[in-house]
Amino acid sequence: MLKFDDKGLIPVIVQDAASGEVLMMAYANAEALRRTLSSGEVWFYSRSRQELWHKGATSGSILKVRSLAQDCDSDAILVRVDAAGPVCHTGNRSCFFQQFSRDDIE
């Protein structure tokens, strides 16, 4: 059984099925996961807009599901996908394009 947080959300890590590159992280609620399973395309829950979000609906960068897995604690989901284009809202292929340094935490 999945372990959702107190807001009914669970982190979802999106990974390119072919390359293994991590593309993004977002949150889903139970309904977003049901829609993901039934449609074969990734759905999330937008915390800022407080609504379901079909990834790529406006940008065209649809995420086609290749597989879904839960972690050992059942509190995170890994979705392996075929991405139709850049995944990040900045236009980058991945949201993880910024290098991290000590200055970012101090």
C-alpha cells in the first residue's frame, strides 16, 4: 500500500526509460496515479494550483509511461518514460541541469 503524506501526496521521480537520465520530480495524489495508469501518460498534482496536471497537455511534451515502481518504503514512485520533448518548464530536457555547490546551502 502506498504511503501518501498528510496532504495526500507522494513524490514521483521521472526517469528517461532509454538513457536512465532523471528528468524531473513532482507530486501525485491517488487520482493522478489512477489517471496515469489508465491513460499511459503521466499525471501529477500541482501543489501551487491545487489541481490535477497532465504533463505536456499545454507544452506537447507528453510523458508516455514505460513502467512504474514504488520504492522499498512505498513512499515514492519511479516512473520510467518516453518523453516527447523537453521536460523542464525552462525548456531544458531535464529539470536537473543546475550544478549544486556548498554556496547553495549556506
